[in-house]
Amino acid sequence: MAASTARLPFTSRQLSLVWLGLLPFFLFAFAFLIAPAASLLIGSFRDSQGALTFQNFIDLSTPSIRNAYWLSIRVSAVTAVVGGAFGFLLAYAVTQAGLPAWVRTGLITFCGVASNFAGVPLAFAFIRVLGRAGVISQALKNDAGVDIYQLGFNLYSFAGLSLTYFYFQFPLMVLIMAPALDGLKREWREASANLGATAIQYWRLIALPILMPSILGTMILLFGNAFGAYATAFALTGGSLNLVTIQIGAQMRGDVLHNPGLGYAMALGMVAIMGGALGLYVWLQRISERWLR
Amino acid sequence: MKKRASLWGWFWVLLGVVYFLVPLVGTFTFSLEMKRDVLSFASYQAVFADPDFARTFLFSNQMALLTIIGSLALFVPTAYWVHLKVPHLRPVVEFITLMPFVIPAIVLVFGMIKLYKNPVTIGSLTLIQAPTNSVLGTNMLLVAGYIVLAMPYMYRAVDTGLRAMDVRSLTEAAQSLGANWFTIIVRVILPNLRAALLSGALLTFAIVVGELTLANFLDRPAFGPYLWLLGQHRAYEPAALSIISFSLTWAAMGMIFLVSRGRGGQGQVAGAH
């Protein structure tokens, strides 16, 4: 009897026991991931008096909130596309351009470090180098007579924040693209060369179309990486730059929107954008798996 | 043709190296200039002499250790069970482990505070007093939040490690020798996962020790908030601490590289930015 039930995978008794093995995980995920998110969701449909309302989502279109989303999206998109392009070129350089192997090992290791070196220390390093009293800013001013702040550069602005974000953005691209570039088969290049294709034709017609889903997918990952970033931006600008994460932080400190529900709706707006990005990423990942690996 | 490509390759690598190194070198040289007219490690001595540094750094390391232990205790049995017994639930579990990608740290801590600043109740029955009112409760929330942040990387590290071995045969062999579930996981599965788990643990360490967002809003005396506060009214010590943080990240990543040598660099991507 016992032996025969053990062979049937889906008897109801076994299923209930088997489920129990995952119970701690599901409980944990519920308590610290799903329930907090759900609580924000419920809160976003309540007004200050606790009555049901959709007003909070309509209020997301007020100028200051719309600008915050727009700035966050722009910073994330610019650092994803430019950082992604530069990361791709670097990954290309160490995988395809015939550089010695130690360059690749060194660069990949360094990228692993840099993609994790973020937050407060990164912001401080950039302030130290490119802030108003930074090493480079001062050196340029005193030695070369060029005051970059007079010329319109400001570390505590869109350009400065983007420049800082690049530090963890393009290493991530290198880390993901290097294996993808390794996946290009030598036969493809040889076959195209046999048919008379130039190197440019090979890249334009074969390699780039094959790599495109993973390039775009990784850029989406970079977008999400920057979009959710709080610590770096906060440490760099002290909260003066109007990003969504900074606004949510200010709202948590002291209800600056004078409406808790609106704060929850802002947080959910972030989740919606990140969810859309991740969905796109998963879809592109499926396409790229057809060719690579 | 080949030669030109190589030249471009060098050009891009050089550009990358310059961009990588300039902030580090600039910060490092600045950190040596605390004493007028001489280069010295005075700023580093000042940092190490500060009792707040020792206190917050110890606290963050404790939190990192608890996070690593907690995520191992949670994810190893879960991933093992999914492999062995409930493969049809794999999509559900994987979906949950990817959710932290969609919920940024600031949103996570927002939701946690909203939920746990009140007592946990079912109807009129109070299960737990408001967790944010006690030190223990807030520390537990912090560690739980860190486990959530580390979840995508940690779970994947364990999952990849399990894929690389024959879980079913190992389990059956252990069972036929009379091992119980605890023995199987601790003495058969864990030793085979050593490299994968070490990478995951080091990565978690790198994320947690300097983390600002959760520690700041849960108001914990951690290293990240200390570093930020120091930066508001000092010049040389924060530079020294940035270099120390970087060296720590470097050490963690270097060890991951040694542990997972020759298995590609994809597993080491994370970060609490």
C-alpha cells in the first residue's frame, strides 16, 4: 500500500505533504515581500480619511510628481543606453579584438567590483574628484585655467548623476555581454567570409541582429538598475535632485505630499514601471536564447 | 583589418580603465593629504580611532552574517525541495525570487514600515506587538529586508549549484544508507554546494555592509548611514572610508573570482544602488 502510493506522484495526501516543504519560503515571501507590497497597494486606494478613492492615481499627473518620474526615466534611459553602448564596446574589445587574455581577466574582475561599488562610497568618490572642490575640478581650474563649473558642468545635476551612475552601469553590461559575445560561433563569421562578406557586413547583417535581443535586454536591466537607485543619488545630491526615489524618501521622512495615499501610489507607479521593464526583459531573453547558448 | 580592430580594442579598454581609476586615485590621494604638506595615513588612523566606526561596522557585519545564515537556511532547503519533489512549482518559486527586481529597496522599506509600524493582528487578536517599536523587531525587519534584496542572487546561486549535481542519485544513495532529511541537506547537499554558496554569501556581504536605504529608514546604527553622516561634516575621513569600502568590495569579489574560477562572470552581478 505504502509502496504503491509512493509511486503515484499526485495523490492528494502526498501533495499536501510535499507542499509543506516550501511553506517556510512562502511564509517568508508573504510576510516580507508580498504583504508589504500589498499594503502599499491597498493604501494607494485610500484618501486621507480612509475612504476608497482613485484620486491618488489621478494626482500622479501633478507637475512635480510627473517631473520626478520623467527625470528618473531620463537618467535611467540615458545611463542604460550610453552605458550599455560603452559596455558593449568594452566587452567586444576583450572578447573579439584579439587582446591578450590577462586584459580580459583583469577587466572582468574589475567590472565585478565596480558593478557592486555603489551607494554612499561611490558618491563620495565622485564628489571628491568632480565636486566643486574636487581634485580634478581644482586642478583644471588652477593649472589649466578651466573652471568646469563656470562652463556649466555641475556634479549635482542630471549630467553629474548620469556620469556617476555610469560607474556601476557599464560594468554590468560588460559582465553580461562578454559571455554573449563568446556565444557567437566562429563558423558564422567564416561562412559569411566565404560568401564574400566584409567585416562590416558580418556585424551589420549577422552578429548584431543575433546579439540585439540580449543587448536590448541588458539595457533594460540597466534601466531598472538606475531607476530603483536611491542611495547613490541621495548621497550625491543630498536630496536636491527631484527623482522618484528621492521624493518617496522625503515622503517617508515627513509626509511632504500631505497625503500618505499619494506616496503609496508613487511607490506603486515605480513597481509598475519596473514590472513592465522586467516583462520586456524576459521576452527579449527568450528570443536571444534561440541563438546563443 | 585585424590590426585596426585590435587598436580600437585597446582604445576602449584604455578609456574604461581611465574612467574606472580616476575617481579611485583622486579619492585615495586626497585621503592621504589630511596633514598639511605631507602624505600620511592620518585620515585612516582617525577613522579607525573613531568608536562609532567600530560600532557601526560591527553592527553591519553582524547583520550581513545573519542575512547570510538566514538566506542559506531559507533558500537551500527550498531550492533542494523544488529540484527533488515539486518541480512543477518551479515557475512559482522563480517568479517570487525575481520579485525583488521589480520592487526597489526604497519601495520595499516603505511597505515594510507601513505594514509593521502597527501591531500584527488577526481580527481583534494581537499576534505581535508593532515590530518597529523594539530594537529586536527592527533588526529582524532589517535582516528580512536584506534577505529579500539578496534573494534573486542567492536563490540563483543555489539553483545553479544544484543543477550541476545529480540531486536525485545523491539523495537516494544517502537515504539507502539511512540518512534523514537533515543529514542529507547538511552533510550531502551543502558540501557539494560549497563554491556556489560561498559566492552568494560574499556577494550578500558586499551588498549589505555599505547598504544605506533600508538601514537609514529603519533607523539602525549601520555602517552606511554612519558613512553618509560623516560625509556631511568631514572631508578626509569619508575619503578614507570610501577607499576602505572599495577595498572590501574588491576583496569580496576577488574571493568570488577565486572560488568560481572559470565559470564566467555572470553570477556576480548585484548591488544596492
